[in-house]
Amino acid sequence: MRWSLGLRGRPGAGRGLRFRVMLSFALGGLLLSSGLAAVTYGLADRYLVSQRERNAQRQAFLNARALRDALRSPNASVSETLAALEVPTGSSVVVQRDGKWYGTSVALGRTSVPRVMQKVVSAGTGGHQRVQTSTGPAIVVGVPVPSIQADYFEIVGLSELENTLNVIRDSLLGAAALTTFAAALLGVWAGRRVVAPLRDVSAAASDIAAGEIDRRLETRNDPDLDPLVESFNHMVGALQVRMERDAQFASDVSHELRSPLTTMLTSADLLTARADELPPRLREPVALLSEEVHRFERLVSELLELSRAEAAVEPIELEPVNLGELLLHSLTLTNDQEFVVEIDPDVATTPVLTDKRRVNRILSNLLENARSHGRGIRAVTVSRADGYARFTVEDCGDGVPVEERQQIFERFFRGAAAGRRDDGSGTGLGLALVAEHARLLHGRVWVEDADGGARFVLELPETPA
Amino acid sequence: MGDHGVVKQSVLVVEDDARIRAVMRMSLEEEGYEVREAESGEAALRSFEARLPDIVLVDLMLPDMSGFEVCRSLRQNSGVPIVVVSARADTHDVVAGLEAGADDYVTKPFVAKELAARMRALLRRVGAGDVRESEYRFGDLEIEPDAGVVRRDGTEVALTKTEFRLLCELARHAGSVLSREQLLDRVWGYDYLGDGRLVDAHVRRLRTKIERDPSDPDLIMTIRGLGYRMTKP
């Protein structure tokens, strides 16, 4: 009956709460850090580019003025003047005068200046424009120099700026990835924190299911968690009250039924003991009455036994038990024909820690079942292996059909007439009791085929939890 | 047993349900007992004072006082065997009955034969037949099985018949461990599945009467998982 809230990462159980918390943190981290990175990059890009543009313009004006001053003297040649200009690496200067083009660089020549710009500048208006050249992005600044009938163009390469921006972008991406990873780690930690109280609840629930009904959760002085703790404790308290009321009811019913049954049983026994003094015509009804009263008594006792076992009213009383001896004891009550008894020598010498009465109840019911539903006992064995003690009871009947092998342990189950005979003495509760006691002892019981008959197997752990 | 026919043994049945009282009377008379009935605790105590029965059967649910109180009152000055007859077989009822001084318990609905067997076991003559020694000594504790007397430092200790039989059984096997099953068999006449709590409760009571320090006994030792052992003198 152990159960848990499934917080232990069952395989294939879907996405757990912890995973979802971690995912939320990671996604949050990713969005935030990538957003910040994008904004930072945009700002840096704009700032650096506009700064570069301003520099380029200033430099272009200075250079254009220097060119103008130099070319005022009639001997000066454009090429020489250009060569004397200070042009930073990555930039170049193109000058148009009298329809001729002069340049400081072959790579960044006239072709780098857009035609539209050439026209605009030769019409007397300065300006700048971003272009794509064969060596990468660049800014072209155009300055008309009317006093010497020249158009001055300066092409400022932006490759360096591009590199800087790339470095910034890469750093930002790296930082975003790191932040996301850190957020995911934080999420794992937070998830654990969130789930920890749920684990406590789960552990407490398991303990309670295992019978520790007095177990409660402690409040943590946490306004978010305390309602959970309180409602959990309230629920367990209500359950406990209910269980106690049920147990009390079973106990009351037991008392109410037992007193009249005592009267009936004792009277029936008195009648039976003196049956020979009765008129012969009354002997049969008296015998029937006595038989039915005894059966009724068994039925009531077994019903109560079952409800008490289900409510786990009686504690499990563990003591070292010699299972061989126990088996032989339960067999002393049988008066069957011959059958095989096999006791593993290991069982005969080593006692096992278990509840003697419950095991005895299981065995007597299995033997009774073989007798009244299986045409008698064929073989009984007890052995030990792998930490389990194992009893088997084989009968001479027709076996149990596969589809009934589960149901047969349910109360009042009557199988399809084919395989199961019923001599009318059973209560219909024997095997249900067997299953209930086996469960309380953390054992298993099942039925299988055995050469046509049925073999009931009881497996008990040697070290009960 | 051999007492049949000569002097009938008397049994006091304390039970408030008239029908159960009637069938118990009939079936006990059938077994050869002389039966007296009491329908309440008060009536039981009066009847007991008027004439001592050989054995008492007490129902736990009585109109005026509980069966436990009846047990305690009877125990104050008598070692008469008491069997609690109860519709309840809960652990705490059984233990409370034994603590109150009952020698054994039977749960309803009982089979008359089973009740008769329990009574026979309790009425068996103490140590009959199988006692070899006429006296045992354990330090200043003296036991005279035939006289049914136990003395501590020369002063007689009042034991119930069951306590006395239990002590004699332990004394007879002093030095060796007796399992609860063996004690149940020899003192109460139970088969393999007797209730071990009977033994434990009686050992506890016996210790309060004969041990110098019942919480740290030096005569009746508990051997965990095995049973009890009387320390050899």
C-alpha cells in the first residue's frame, strides 16, 4: 500500500515540477540576458558608428581644406598633394577635378563612391553614406571644394569597427549563454527547495500508509507552506478519527453479534450432546441447526477477522518461529487421506522472525480450501530461498482457470462451477483472509497449476520491514 | 478429572446477559460443575463472600462495575482462578484483564468444550504428580510445592494458584530456559498457539511479589526471543 507523490523522478513519468522550475528559470535567464545583450549591442553599434561618422566627416573636412590650400598654388599637382595628406590605414581619398579622378588607393577608388553621391557632391552639396566596398563596409564622405573646382571624397573603412563590434557581440552572446546556464542551475536549486516540503509530505504519507497513523508534519513558519501542512495534518487527523470510529464500529458489531451467537452455539452444542435423547424425527433438524450455527459463527468471526486485519487494528507480533514446526502443527488438525509433506532441512533448523498466529491462519485457510474446494490435499511443502520462506499447498482438484486466479482471493468469490467444487462448508472468506494476512506480513500469495490441481504459494520475507 | 462425582467443584458465573448465563449454567452443569450465577459485580462480590467458589468466570461488560474491577476486588484477598469471558479480544482488553488479576481469558462466542478445557487446566492440582523435590530454595526464597507455600525471608507470600504453578514450573527447571510455549502448555494447558501475553503478564505479577527489585529481577530472568529462566540457586 506504499505510495508516493512521484517526486523521485520515476522514469517516463512526464515532466516533473523540478524540471519545470528549472526550465522557467533557464528561459527567463535566456530572455533577459539575450534582450540585454541585443540592446547593449544596438547601442554600442549606433554609438561607435556615429562616432566614426563624425570623425570621418571632421577628417574629410580637414583634408579637403588642406587639399584646397595646397591646390591654390598653380604648380601643385593633385597626385602629389594627395600623397602628402594624412590618410589613416583602411581609408582612402578620391578626388575629382576637371573630370579626372585621383585616388590614394587602388582598392578603394572611384568605384567605391556611389554615382548618386558623385552627382550630389558635384552639384555642390556635401554628405556621407554607408557603402559596401570590396574590402568591407565603409563610410563615404563627400565634400565639394568649389574654389578649386574639385570634389573631395574620403572613403573610411569600417572593418576595424566591424571587428570591434564582432568582439562585443561575441562577448555578449557568451555572457547570455553563461547567464542562461547559471539561471538553469539556480532553477535546479530553487526546484529542490520548492520540492523539499513536498518530499516531506510524500514521506509522511508513506509512513501513514504503512500504519504510522500518528505521524504529522511540522509547521515551518512559512506562510506559503503552512496551509499545506495544516490541511495535510487535518486530513490525516480526520482519517484517523474515521479509522478509529470504524474500528470501534467493528468492535461494537463484534460484541452485538457475539453474545447471541454464544447463546446459540452453546444451546446447539447442548442439543447435539444429548441428540440420542431426542425423538428420532428431530435429530436431523438439530444436526442441521447445529451445523449452520457453527458455520454462521465461523462466518462472523472471519468477517470480523478480515475487517480487523484491513484496519490493521492488531499489531503484527514478530517472534522467531520454526516454520517446520508451525506447518506440522497446522497439519495436526487435518484428517485427510495420505499426502506428501516436505520440510526443507534449512527451515527445520533456522527460525524465521514472523507472526506465528497470522501464518497459522494463512496455512489453516489454505489447507481448508484444499479440503473443501480441491478434493483434498496432495502435497504440502515449506522451503527457504533468497530471503523468502515459501509454503505451497497442492490439492487434488481440477485447478483454477487462469482468469480466476486473481479474483479467487476476493471475498465471497464463487468461481465458474467447472473447476471449483464447493461442499457447502466454506464461508467464502478463507482466501480473502489469506491474502489480507499475507499483505500485512509483506508477503505474497498466488495460485498456479500443479499437474491438473491447484498449487497455492505463500511467500514471506524473512526480514519483515 | 478425578474430582467428578465426589464433591462437585463450584463455579461462579458473573454475566449480565440472562440468556448467556442460562446456557453457561446448562453446559457447565453438563460438565459436572455446581454453578452459581451473579448478574452484576455487586452480586458477584456478595456471592463470593458468602461462599468461596473454586473458579470464577467474569464477563467484562457489567451494568454496575467493569469486569476488571471485579477481578481486582476478588484478587485483594483471594487466589481463586479467574477466567475473563469477553466479547472483545482487543489487545488492550486482554492485557487489562490480565493486569487486573485474571488467570486466563476466553472470547465470545466460545465453544463450551473450549471453556471447559480452560477451566480444567486452571483447576488442576498444583504441581500434581510431576514435582520431584518437596522444597526449593533460591537464596531467601523458599517454595514448598506440596504445601502450596512460598516464603520470602521467612514471610509467606500470597500467590494465586496460577502464579504458584508458574513459579513451581520455573523452579523445577531452574538454570534452563523455558519458552513461552512450554510454559503455556505446562501451566495453562494450551497447545502451540496459546497467547504469549498470558505468560508475560503473569511473570510480571510474579516478579512484583517475589523479586527484591521487580524492575531489575535476579530470580526470573527474561531471555530475549527465547523465554524465561529461573536463576539456579
